[in-house]
Amino acid sequence: MATSSPQTGGTGAWDRLSGLLGRGPGGYAFLSLYLLITSLTLLLNPRTSLLTDVIFILFLLLLLIVYRTRVHIGFKVALGVIALGVVLPYFGTLNPYYIDVATQAGIYVALALGLNVVVGFAGLLDLGYVAFYAVGAYIWSIFSTPQIGAMISGAVPVPNVWFYGFILVGLMIGGAFGVLLGLPVLRLRGDYLAIVTLGFGEVIRVLAENLDKPINITNGAQGIKDIARPPIFFSGALRAIGLRQLDDNQLYQFFFYFMVLVIVLITVMIVGRLKNSRIGRAWTAIREDETAAIAQGIPLVRMKLMAFGVGASFAGTMGVVFAAKQLFINPPTFDLLTSISILSMVILGGLGNIPGVILGAVLVTLLNLQILPRIAEILRSAKSAGVPIPQSFDPTQYQRLLFGLLLILMMIFRPEGILPEDRRRQELHEDEDEPSEESAGATA
């Protein structure tokens, strides 16, 4: 009689590592040594280089290993606080570039988690997700700058302390725009839904580019500059503990880093609770089979609108933070390529799997901001040093080509993503998991 082993999930390497470490002292020793070695190596290599980039990635991978290892939750929290709350900020004082990269990665983690609600949980392909990001950014940019006076005669910018309230405004406005997008596409699926959402994203971008007349709302293609930064309430505390050498710009780097970190943690908790709730199970049913979901009494319209609204609200929130951080926005910032990048984070990491999406967002961000530009810089230096490279070859023009090749290889060899959801892994590898006729006859 044939026997079958239960499915344990599609992250075989991580599962084997978790099983090897177990719940005993091995797990605690391994994680402590990993944090110590990567932290010391990182702090001893503060210079911006490809080697530091690789060490930086290995350091961030600690969080994923901590998540997958079977150790006490208190120990996991302690390691996370030490890594993200102590080591990384201190490393940021040695090289501010990396704290800015970590902040940007955090922004994209929140965006990817929001899109994962729509695409990964509910199965609604959204190619215009960047539109909600743009709405949040323009809301704060307009109201915090003299642009509000160009739109409404006599109006003055709001005090910069209102930024904290506008985070909630961005959340609500983003959610409202998500519901507005969901209303006309309730009956669409697959390619048709993707085309409509793509069009919605382009409409928002084109509106931002042309709403400088007859009433100047967005200042058109010139964008909005001198966006207000929020007041930092703990700047005195930072200088009191020995960070007196930091100027205002560096203080704001740390401020936005910690703010993005808090927002990401809140987003992870909310998305995790939603996934394991009745709403999350309803989204999964809709993703698998809408007809069967309706037959089971699931309110299709309400659940789809909720998925669009919840996903868009995270983008609206991060749009407000992004505008205050960058101090300048313009329509090309929110183009289709940004939506595709966020979608690739979700797909590469693992549709529907929260840790996978976080990993995908961090890796894609680091590839775009660090690894690929660094490789292009090395090739450019080699070309200048006389290495036989065609004169017409410009490495900076091939970053997107390299990224595209990585996507193609990933889809060929691991289409379910790096850390897939169990259900998706089983769907894509159903033929591999089923025993063949010959093996079934041999074990009968």
C-alpha cells in the first residue's frame, strides 16, 4: 500500500535549515553568531562598494532566517531590535547612503504588501497600483507648499506638524480611490482587468502632468518642489545620546528610516491578521474560483472592493511619506515602470506569502539601487582601463536588460517565487508531487 508524506510547504531549503536548527540551543547559537559576524563585517566595511552591498544583503537576510527558525518569539524580537534598531542606524552614521537605501526598501515593502492584498490574496491583477501612491504624494505636496495658493486663491500651506494627520488622510484618500477603481472593474477578470487598471494608472499620471490649467492643481510637468518636512520631536534626544555630529539632513534620514520601519511593522500586522481572518479566506476563495465563492455565499462585490481599498490605502500612506522625504515630486516618478517593479516584487517573492513579498521587495530594491548600478560602474571602470569592451557599449543602459533576464530565469526555474505560498507551490508542482504510474504500481 502506498504511503504519501504531507506537504510541508514550498520553501524546502528554509524548512531544512529550520529543522536542522530546531528548538534547541543550536538555533540560538547560529542566529547570535550570524548577527555578530554580519554586523562586525558590515561595520568594518563602511565604504560604499560591491562587497559592502553583498554584506548588507546578507545582514538583512538575517530577518528572514530569524522568521523561519524555531526559536522563542522574544529572542526573535530582540534580534530584530538589535539589527534594525541599533546596528543598522549606527552603520548609517558611518555611511548615510545605506540608511537611505534601507528606507527606500521599507517604502517598497509597504507598497508590495499592499499590492499583495489585491494580487496575491484576491487574485485581481492590478497594473495601475502606482496611481494610489501618486495620490498620497500629491495630497501632501499640494497642501504643504505654496501650490495650494495657486489652486485656491488666498490659501496658505498647512503647518508642517499636520504631516502626521495627513498620513491618515493619505490612507483614507488612497482607500477611496481604490474603491473608485474597483467599481467599474467588478465584472472583469484576467487580461481585461489588467488593461483597465493599467489605463487607470496612466490616467492619473497624465492628469498630474496636465492639471496646471485652467486651474493649477499639480503644477504640471514641472512638479512640486520645496515640500514641507514634518517636525522631529526627538532630535534633542538623538543629540543627547551622542549623535551631536549629525546635521539636520542626517537627522531626517534617521527620522524617515524609523517612521518607515514603524509603518512597515503595522502593515505586516494588519495584512497578517487580514490573511488569517474570514475576509482573507473569502479573498482566497475568490482568487481560486469566483463562481464557487458566490455559491458559498461570499459577497463578491464587497470583498473585491475591500481588497482594492485596503491595498490602495497602504500606497496612499506611503505616498505622503515619500513626498515629505524626497521634497520634490513630478509625474514621471509615478510611471508604469514603477507599477511593474512593485508587481515584480510580489511575484518574485511569492504571491500571497507575506515573508516572501517582503523578501522580494528588499531584493528588487537592492538590485535596482545597488547591485546593478554597481556592476555597471565596474564594467565602465574596466572599459576605461582598456579592457576590450565595444566603445558603443554603455553599461548603464543595460541595467533593465539584466533585471529582465533575472526575471525570465526566475520564471523558468521557480515560477512560484522565492518563498511561495503552499497552495500556489502545490498548484505549480502538482505533476511533480503526484507519483507516476510506474512508481504507483511498484508500491501497490
